[in-house]
Amino acid sequence: MPPLWSFLLVLVARPVGGSYFPEVDASTTWQAPLMQPWDPVRAQQTSITVAWTPAWNPYCTLNRYELQARRPAGAPLRFADLESLAFRETDPEDETWPGDQEWTPWMTSYTGVGRVYTLRVQALTPYAAQFRVRSCGAKTKAGDFPQCESCSAWSPIQTTHAVLSGAVDKINFIVRGTGMNAPDYTHIEVNRQVIYRRRDETGLVLAVFRRLDFSLQWLRTYDTHRNRSQALLRADHLRLYNASYFVVVASAIAWEWHAPRSLVQAMEFCGAFHFGQWAHIFAERMHYSSNSSDLQQTATQQEFGHPYAFMGIPGIGSGMGWESLAYNSGHYLAKDLKMQQAIIRGIAYLDYVARLYRLQDVIANKADFYLKSQPPAPETLHNPMPKWKQQKLDFLSIPGMTPAYTPYVGTLRNHITALSEANGTVPPHNYAFVLVTDAKVMKVDPRPASLWMTELERVWEGQSRRYFPNNGTRMLLGTRLVDMSCTDFIFHTHLFASPESCGANYTDCCNRIDVPGLMATQCGIGVSPTLCVNSTVTEIEKTNVTYIENRTHPAKWPYKFWVIDWLS
Ligand SMILES: *[C@@H]1O[C@H](CO)[C@@H](O)[C@H](O)[C@H]1NC(C)=O
Ligand SMILES: *[C@@H]1O[C@H](CO)[C@@H](O)[C@H](O)[C@H]1NC(C)=O
Ligand SMILES: *[C@@H]1O[C@H](CO)[C@@H](O)[C@H](O)[C@H]1NC(C)=O
Ligand SMILES: *[C@@H]1O[C@H](CO)[C@@H](O)[C@H](O)[C@H]1NC(C)=O
Ligand SMILES: *[C@@H]1O[C@H](CO)[C@@H](O)[C@H](O)[C@H]1NC(C)=O
Ligand SMILES: *[C@@H]1O[C@H](CO)[C@@H](O)[C@H](O)[C@H]1NC(C)=O
Ligand SMILES: *[C@@H]1O[C@H](CO)[C@@H](O)[C@H](O)[C@H]1NC(C)=O
Ligand SMILES: *[C@@H]1O[C@H](CO)[C@@H](O)[C@H](O)[C@H]1NC(C)=O
Ligand SMILES: *[C@@H]1O[C@H](CO)[C@@H](O)[C@H](O)[C@H]1NC(C)=O
């Protein structure tokens, strides 16, 4: 009971005379006010409301509260720059960050006895404001006891912020990379707006967004598959950006062949990991070392064209970004089978204090082979070969030198040579639909002639004209090989066809690409699955600002896409 007892004594003793008791300093006996817990629902676009608890002093009556506020000084990206670079998304909160010098001086914004205050802020300044409050006693005459003029200590600082509309402070995004055997639109979409959606380019699409306002800063496709200097150029452009940007990469058709070391390092700087492994396997290594095999196209290159998508931040550290990669499997005439694509989905939310977007709930699909080094099991979609045909484990060979599995690429593009061989078959035993025995007895296929069709004829232009082998008489009236469309294209030049090289409507390659009824050239399943007639191009345009391709004078909004308008 001593405190209560002494308090009563003060009240009783007061009329007797102050000098009897030791001097009391009223400022140290103030129970300072505390800011009430704050929540973003107390903020609007142009106002921030704060509240605080009552102050209390046993000797003095309260005269007024003094509320002070301050906002960040300097450029919008200043706070973002002050974030430490390493583990930028995982640093614990530091109360003093970023230091007093980064704020404007304290301004007294309210004096009075109320305990709620609404600070008006300029619109479109959706960033932090700090508050502190103290209580003060009334002015007392000289000689009076106790002296109440002094004020309490400042309350702990409270950080608040004005808000933006809900449509921008949490936004979603999706990135989809496609490959040779999973052809589709390569797609980048942010906040429900399509940034890039095309299926006619080859290589890697690079999109760079500023973390301040999610504005698109750079959008370009680099043909890293066929052109090494473009790959080097891409590495240079990637290096122009720092931790204030998001880097988004999506593959289109194929990208691996000429991805050089410097590009790998630039990607690893942004957080990639598997990218380098692939470049090591595919690019930085001699291909076509066999003299006896198909030197140009199928053997080694059938593994090109993995779907790949990536999202990272320059400087985040290798492996810390979000990377999605999928198998390169392809299935024969797989019309309704949706092959795996590389997909990244996530949410970016605005950190109002640091004034930048952060990523949250990012999901990046990754095939098990890359995620856990676990090859697809036999007799499954990506490795359909029967179990008994798979190579047995060989304990004598060096483990690193035997491939874990062979990607299954069973597309028409890969099988067209086998089909054309099966069409004629081997004389004199089988001329397809006519069997000649060793005793030179000839048997004709007993089925109706309309069913006499090989697989090549089924996917191409129907029955071919056929003759008896012994006397050259016509057996079946069909289309002659010379009358069939795109013969050269289907047998040979489709390997070099790409949407860029085939001209308008692909007529430079063949005059019947992706026409109804002709499976061999159909979009998605034919010998040239990336040539599609019915494709649209969606790509965000540049603004009218002439954009200089150097970073000393970057435009504020070089492309017609941004999420937040900002003033300062
Ligand atoms: C990033 O670069 C911009 C200029 O492009 C610069 O204003 C900013 O301070 C840099 N940020 C960091 C974290 O270095
Ligand atoms: C490769 O890319 C560079 C730079 O974009 C370009 O100048 C060159 O013409 C390209 N080469 C080919 C063969 O397309
Ligand atoms: C492959 O061809 C090169 C050059 O024609 C020759 O030097 C080399 O001996 C050949 N290799 C094999 C295994 O035949
Ligand atoms: C199929 O084989 C027959 C017989 O060899 C030939 O006449 C015909 O042109 C071939 N068809 C195609 C589409 O290659
Ligand atoms: C050609 O040979 C076939 C099979 O022996 C026979 O059916 C056909 O009548 C012959 N054609 C002519 C014109 O002799
Ligand atoms: C391409 O084909 C479409 C539809 O058949 C046609 O409208 C267009 O004029 C063609 N373009 C060229 C350059 O031939
Ligand atoms: C083109 O694509 C659109 C949408 O993908 C589809 O609705 C339309 O039927 C297609 N047109 C043709 C001629 O295939
Ligand atoms: C681009 O800017 C110029 C000059 O500022 C103006 O004359 C022109 O109309 C603008 N073009 C568009 C498409 O906005
Ligand atoms: C960058 O652009 C500015 C503005 O056009 C120009 O003055 C400067 O010389 C350019 N710098 C380089 C390295 O090209």
C-alpha cells in the first residue's frame, strides 16, 4: 500500500505548504500517451487517421496533446534503395530503419485535447507517414507547486501509410513459357492485362518491371537459339537493371542452343538456377560430334525447346528466384493432350513503407526431374517406353555419363521419316497392299480399296497412286506424289521452318500450312507445330516518349503499362 498511502498524504498535506515535501518534477511523472494500434482500414487515399490513449499525471491536469507527423524525404525509390541487398525479402524488421535523416523534420500537426486525428495527405502519395504524440500541462504561475508547464516524453513512433485503391495494392500475375513440343502462346499477364502474347517468335522474352509502380520498363524477344550475338546482347541488357526491378523471362519455341556463359551469369545474378545447367548441357558444348548420324537436325536437337519461365530480382542470389521448367516430351498427333508448359503464378503486394512491390504466394511448376532429380517412371506420359525395353542399370559404367532417361519426343515432326519409309516398304516383299512371296506369288490386300491407306497417307493428302510391281499397271487411282502439296516441305525443309522465316501466311515455306483437313501441316500437331495461321499478336506498345536505349536518361513510363500513378 505505500503508493496509495503517499498519494493520500500529498492530497492531505498540500494546503500545509509545498516546501515541506521534496520538489516534484511534473514532466517525469507524466504517464505519456501511446499511439493506438493502427490498421490500414484507418487510411484512405488522401487521409490517415490515428488515435492515442489518454495521458495521466498525478499532480497536473492535462492541458493539450501535441501530435507530430513526418513523411519520407526524397525520391520515391529512396527507401527501396536503403533495403539491404542480401536476403532482401527475408530481413527482420528493424525499428530504426531507415534512419531519421531519410524523413522530413517533425511537424506539429495537431494541438488540443482530442485523442483522434486525421491527417490530410496529397492524393497519389501512397507511402509512409510517422506519428508521435505527447501530453503537456497548463502554464502555472511562478512559485506555484507543482510546476505543470512541462510535457511528457514522446510516445513511441508509429508508422502508418495512405492507401491506394484495392485494385493496385495487391495484383496478380502469370507467366507462361512454351516449347517446341508444347506449342502455344507465350504469355505474360500482370494485373489482368496482357503484356505479351505471341506464338510467332523464337527465343526468350525478357520483360522488366519497376518494383515502384510495376511499370513495364523493357520488353523484347531475343533469339538465343539461333543467334549468339542476340544472346550476348540480352545478357548486356539484363545487367542494366538493379534490385529495384523485377525480371521476367519466358521461353518461346526454343532457346537453348546459343545461351552463352555470360547470359547464364546474368540470369544467375537475378536468381536463376536451372538455366545454367541447361546452357551447360546444350549450348556450351560441341554438338554434332558423330560423323555417322544425322548431323543437322534430329539426333541431338530433339531435346531443345524446353518450356521455361522465370521471375527474379537482380542481386537476389542464385537459386532464390522463381523458376519453372517442364519436360520436353511430345506426343504423336496429340491433338487434345495438353503438353506441359512452364507456368509461374503469384501475387505482388505493395509495401507502402519501402515503396516497392514484393512477391507473395508465387507458384512455379517444376518437372520432378529438375526438382528432385527423379526421372519420369517408365510407361508414363513423359517416358512411355515399356519397362522391359528400358536400359537396365549398368553398375560398370560411370554414373555421370549415362543419361538418366531419354526424353520422349514422339511428335509427327520426329516420326515423319519413319512414316515415309513405311509408306513404300521394302520391295519385292511388300509394296503396301500387294504382297509378293518368295515364290513370286502376288496377293492383293482383300480389303476394299478405300481402306488401302498407309499412315503417311492418312496424315497427308489421302491415298497415293499405286502400281503393280510386276507389269507397272495402275492398281489404285490416288494422288501422284508430284501432285501432292508441299512435298519438299514435309520431307525436308520443315526442319528449318519457323514463323519468322516463312514469310507472310507462311507461303515462302509451303502454300498449304495449317489448312483444314491437312494434318501434316496442322498447327500444334503437324511437322511444323509452331506455324499457325490463326494466331494473334498482343504486345504492349511503347509510349510516345522516345525511349533512349541507355540508362542515364530512362523514361518514367516507357511502355503503356503501369499499375500506380505517382507524383514525386
Ligand atoms: C537502381 O538504379 C536506379 C537507376 O536506374 C537508381 O535510381 C536506383 O538508386 C538503383 N537502386 C539500387 C537499389 O541500387
Ligand atoms: C543476330 O543478332 C544480331 C543482333 O541483333 C543481328 O545484328 C544479326 O543480324 C543477327 N544475325 C542473324 C543471322 O540473324
Ligand atoms: C569424323 O570426321 C572428321 C573429319 O572429317 C575426322 O577427322 C574424324 O576422324 C572422324 N571421326 C570418326 C569417328 O570417324
Ligand atoms: C507412298 O508409296 C508409294 C509407293 O512407293 C508412292 O508411289 C507414293 O508416292 C508414296 N506416297 C507418299 C505420300 O510418299
Ligand atoms: C499386272 O499384274 C497383275 C498381278 O499379276 C494383274 O492382276 C494385272 O492384270 C496385270 N495387268 C496387266 C495390264 O496385265
Ligand atoms: C493471309 O491470309 C489471310 C486469310 O487467308 C488473307 O486475308 C491475307 O490477305 C493474307 N496475307 C497475305 C500477306 O497474303
Ligand atoms: C481462331 O481462334 C479463335 C480463338 O482461339 C477461335 O475462336 C476461332 O474459331 C479460330 N478460327 C479459325 C478459323 O480457326
Ligand atoms: C506524340 O508526341 C508528339 C509530340 O509530342 C505529338 O505531336 C503526337 O501527336 C504524339 N503521338 C501520339 C500517337 O500520341
Ligand atoms: C544517353 O542518352 C542521352 C540523351 O539522349 C545522351 O545525351 C547520352 O549521350 C547517351 N549516352 C550514351 C552512353 O549513349
